[in-house]
Amino acid sequence: MSKETALQGEFYIPKDRIEMTENRTLSESEVIRQVKKGNREAYQVIVERYMQRAYYIALGFVRNSQDAMDISQESFIKAFRKIKRFDHEKSFFPWFYKLLKNLCLDHIKRRSRVQEIPLDEARVLNEEREDREMKEILWRGIEGLPFEQKEVIILRYFQQFSYQEIAEITAKPVGTVMSSLFYAKKRLKEAIKKFLSPEK
């Protein structure tokens, strides 16, 4: 089963059944408004828009592909159940991200250790080298970061969010985001420094 199928889960609806106004694509706010009115089909638009991003964010936190699928699926179900509390005039993703992050944290707390995944399945800082040792050390470095630093690394380098977007998603000042990222990169660079310069 593909991760797309797994993440869509109970929300899979054929696209041609999603109502559009005058054949135009609905804005996110309009889609959320339809969902709040009980239009379950409209929620598939939201799932398809964010399911891949949710999966990779969860994968960055839990480092297990099946667990990331399950958590992503659960986060969309939880968001659907809570959607009436959401202000549809605001951006959906920052609100959804909080649900996703909390599920990831709950999962991590329940487990005594994180299972390994094939390292080439993860987008680690866009690193394309095939040096497995370096990737393993980098992963351990990410795992050892304080949560706030690990979070900004995942959002910035796994998902390519801007500083401003990360600030909005995490509800933190841009300066705090930049500071956390600076110290996280410093620690990771120290961890892999032997791979960054030729041996003398």
C-alpha cells in the first residue's frame, strides 16, 4: 500500500465529486467553510494538499516510515473531528501542525527507543552523499538536539519553510527561530566536521 493511499484513508473521495463553483478551484478558506458545514467530500482537498508534507514531518520526528504514515493519518482524522473549532479565516497548516507535532511527541514518549529506517528514505538536510557513516552520525546529532532545535531543523531543511513560516507554525518570534537554527546547525556541524574538510 502506498503512503498516499494510507494517508487518505477514510477520507478518500473521487475528485470529480468535490463541488467547485463555476469550475474554479476553491480557496482553502472556502474549502474549510464547506467542511464545517458538513461537506465531508471537501476535506479530501485538504488531505491531498498536505498529506505528503505531514508524512515527511512525522518521519523526521519518529524516524519510522510506518509510524509516520499512521501518525499522519491520525492527525488528519483528529483535525477533521476538531475542524469546527478552527478559524477558517486563518491558514490551516499552522493549526494542523500543532496536532501533528503533539501526536509525534506522544508517540516518542511511548517508545523507549526509535526504530531505525533506511537512511536514504529521509531528506536529511538535502544531503546527497552516499557516505552512510556520515548520515548515521548526522541522524544521531539530530536525535540529540533539544526539541526546539530539532523542530526548526525539520521544518527548515526537511520542508523548506521560510523563517517567517516557521515562526507562524510554531508561534515563536522569528528571532527565536533563527537563534534555534543557528545553534542546531552549529552542533550538527561539529558532529560531522571530520566529513567537511580533507584530512591533513
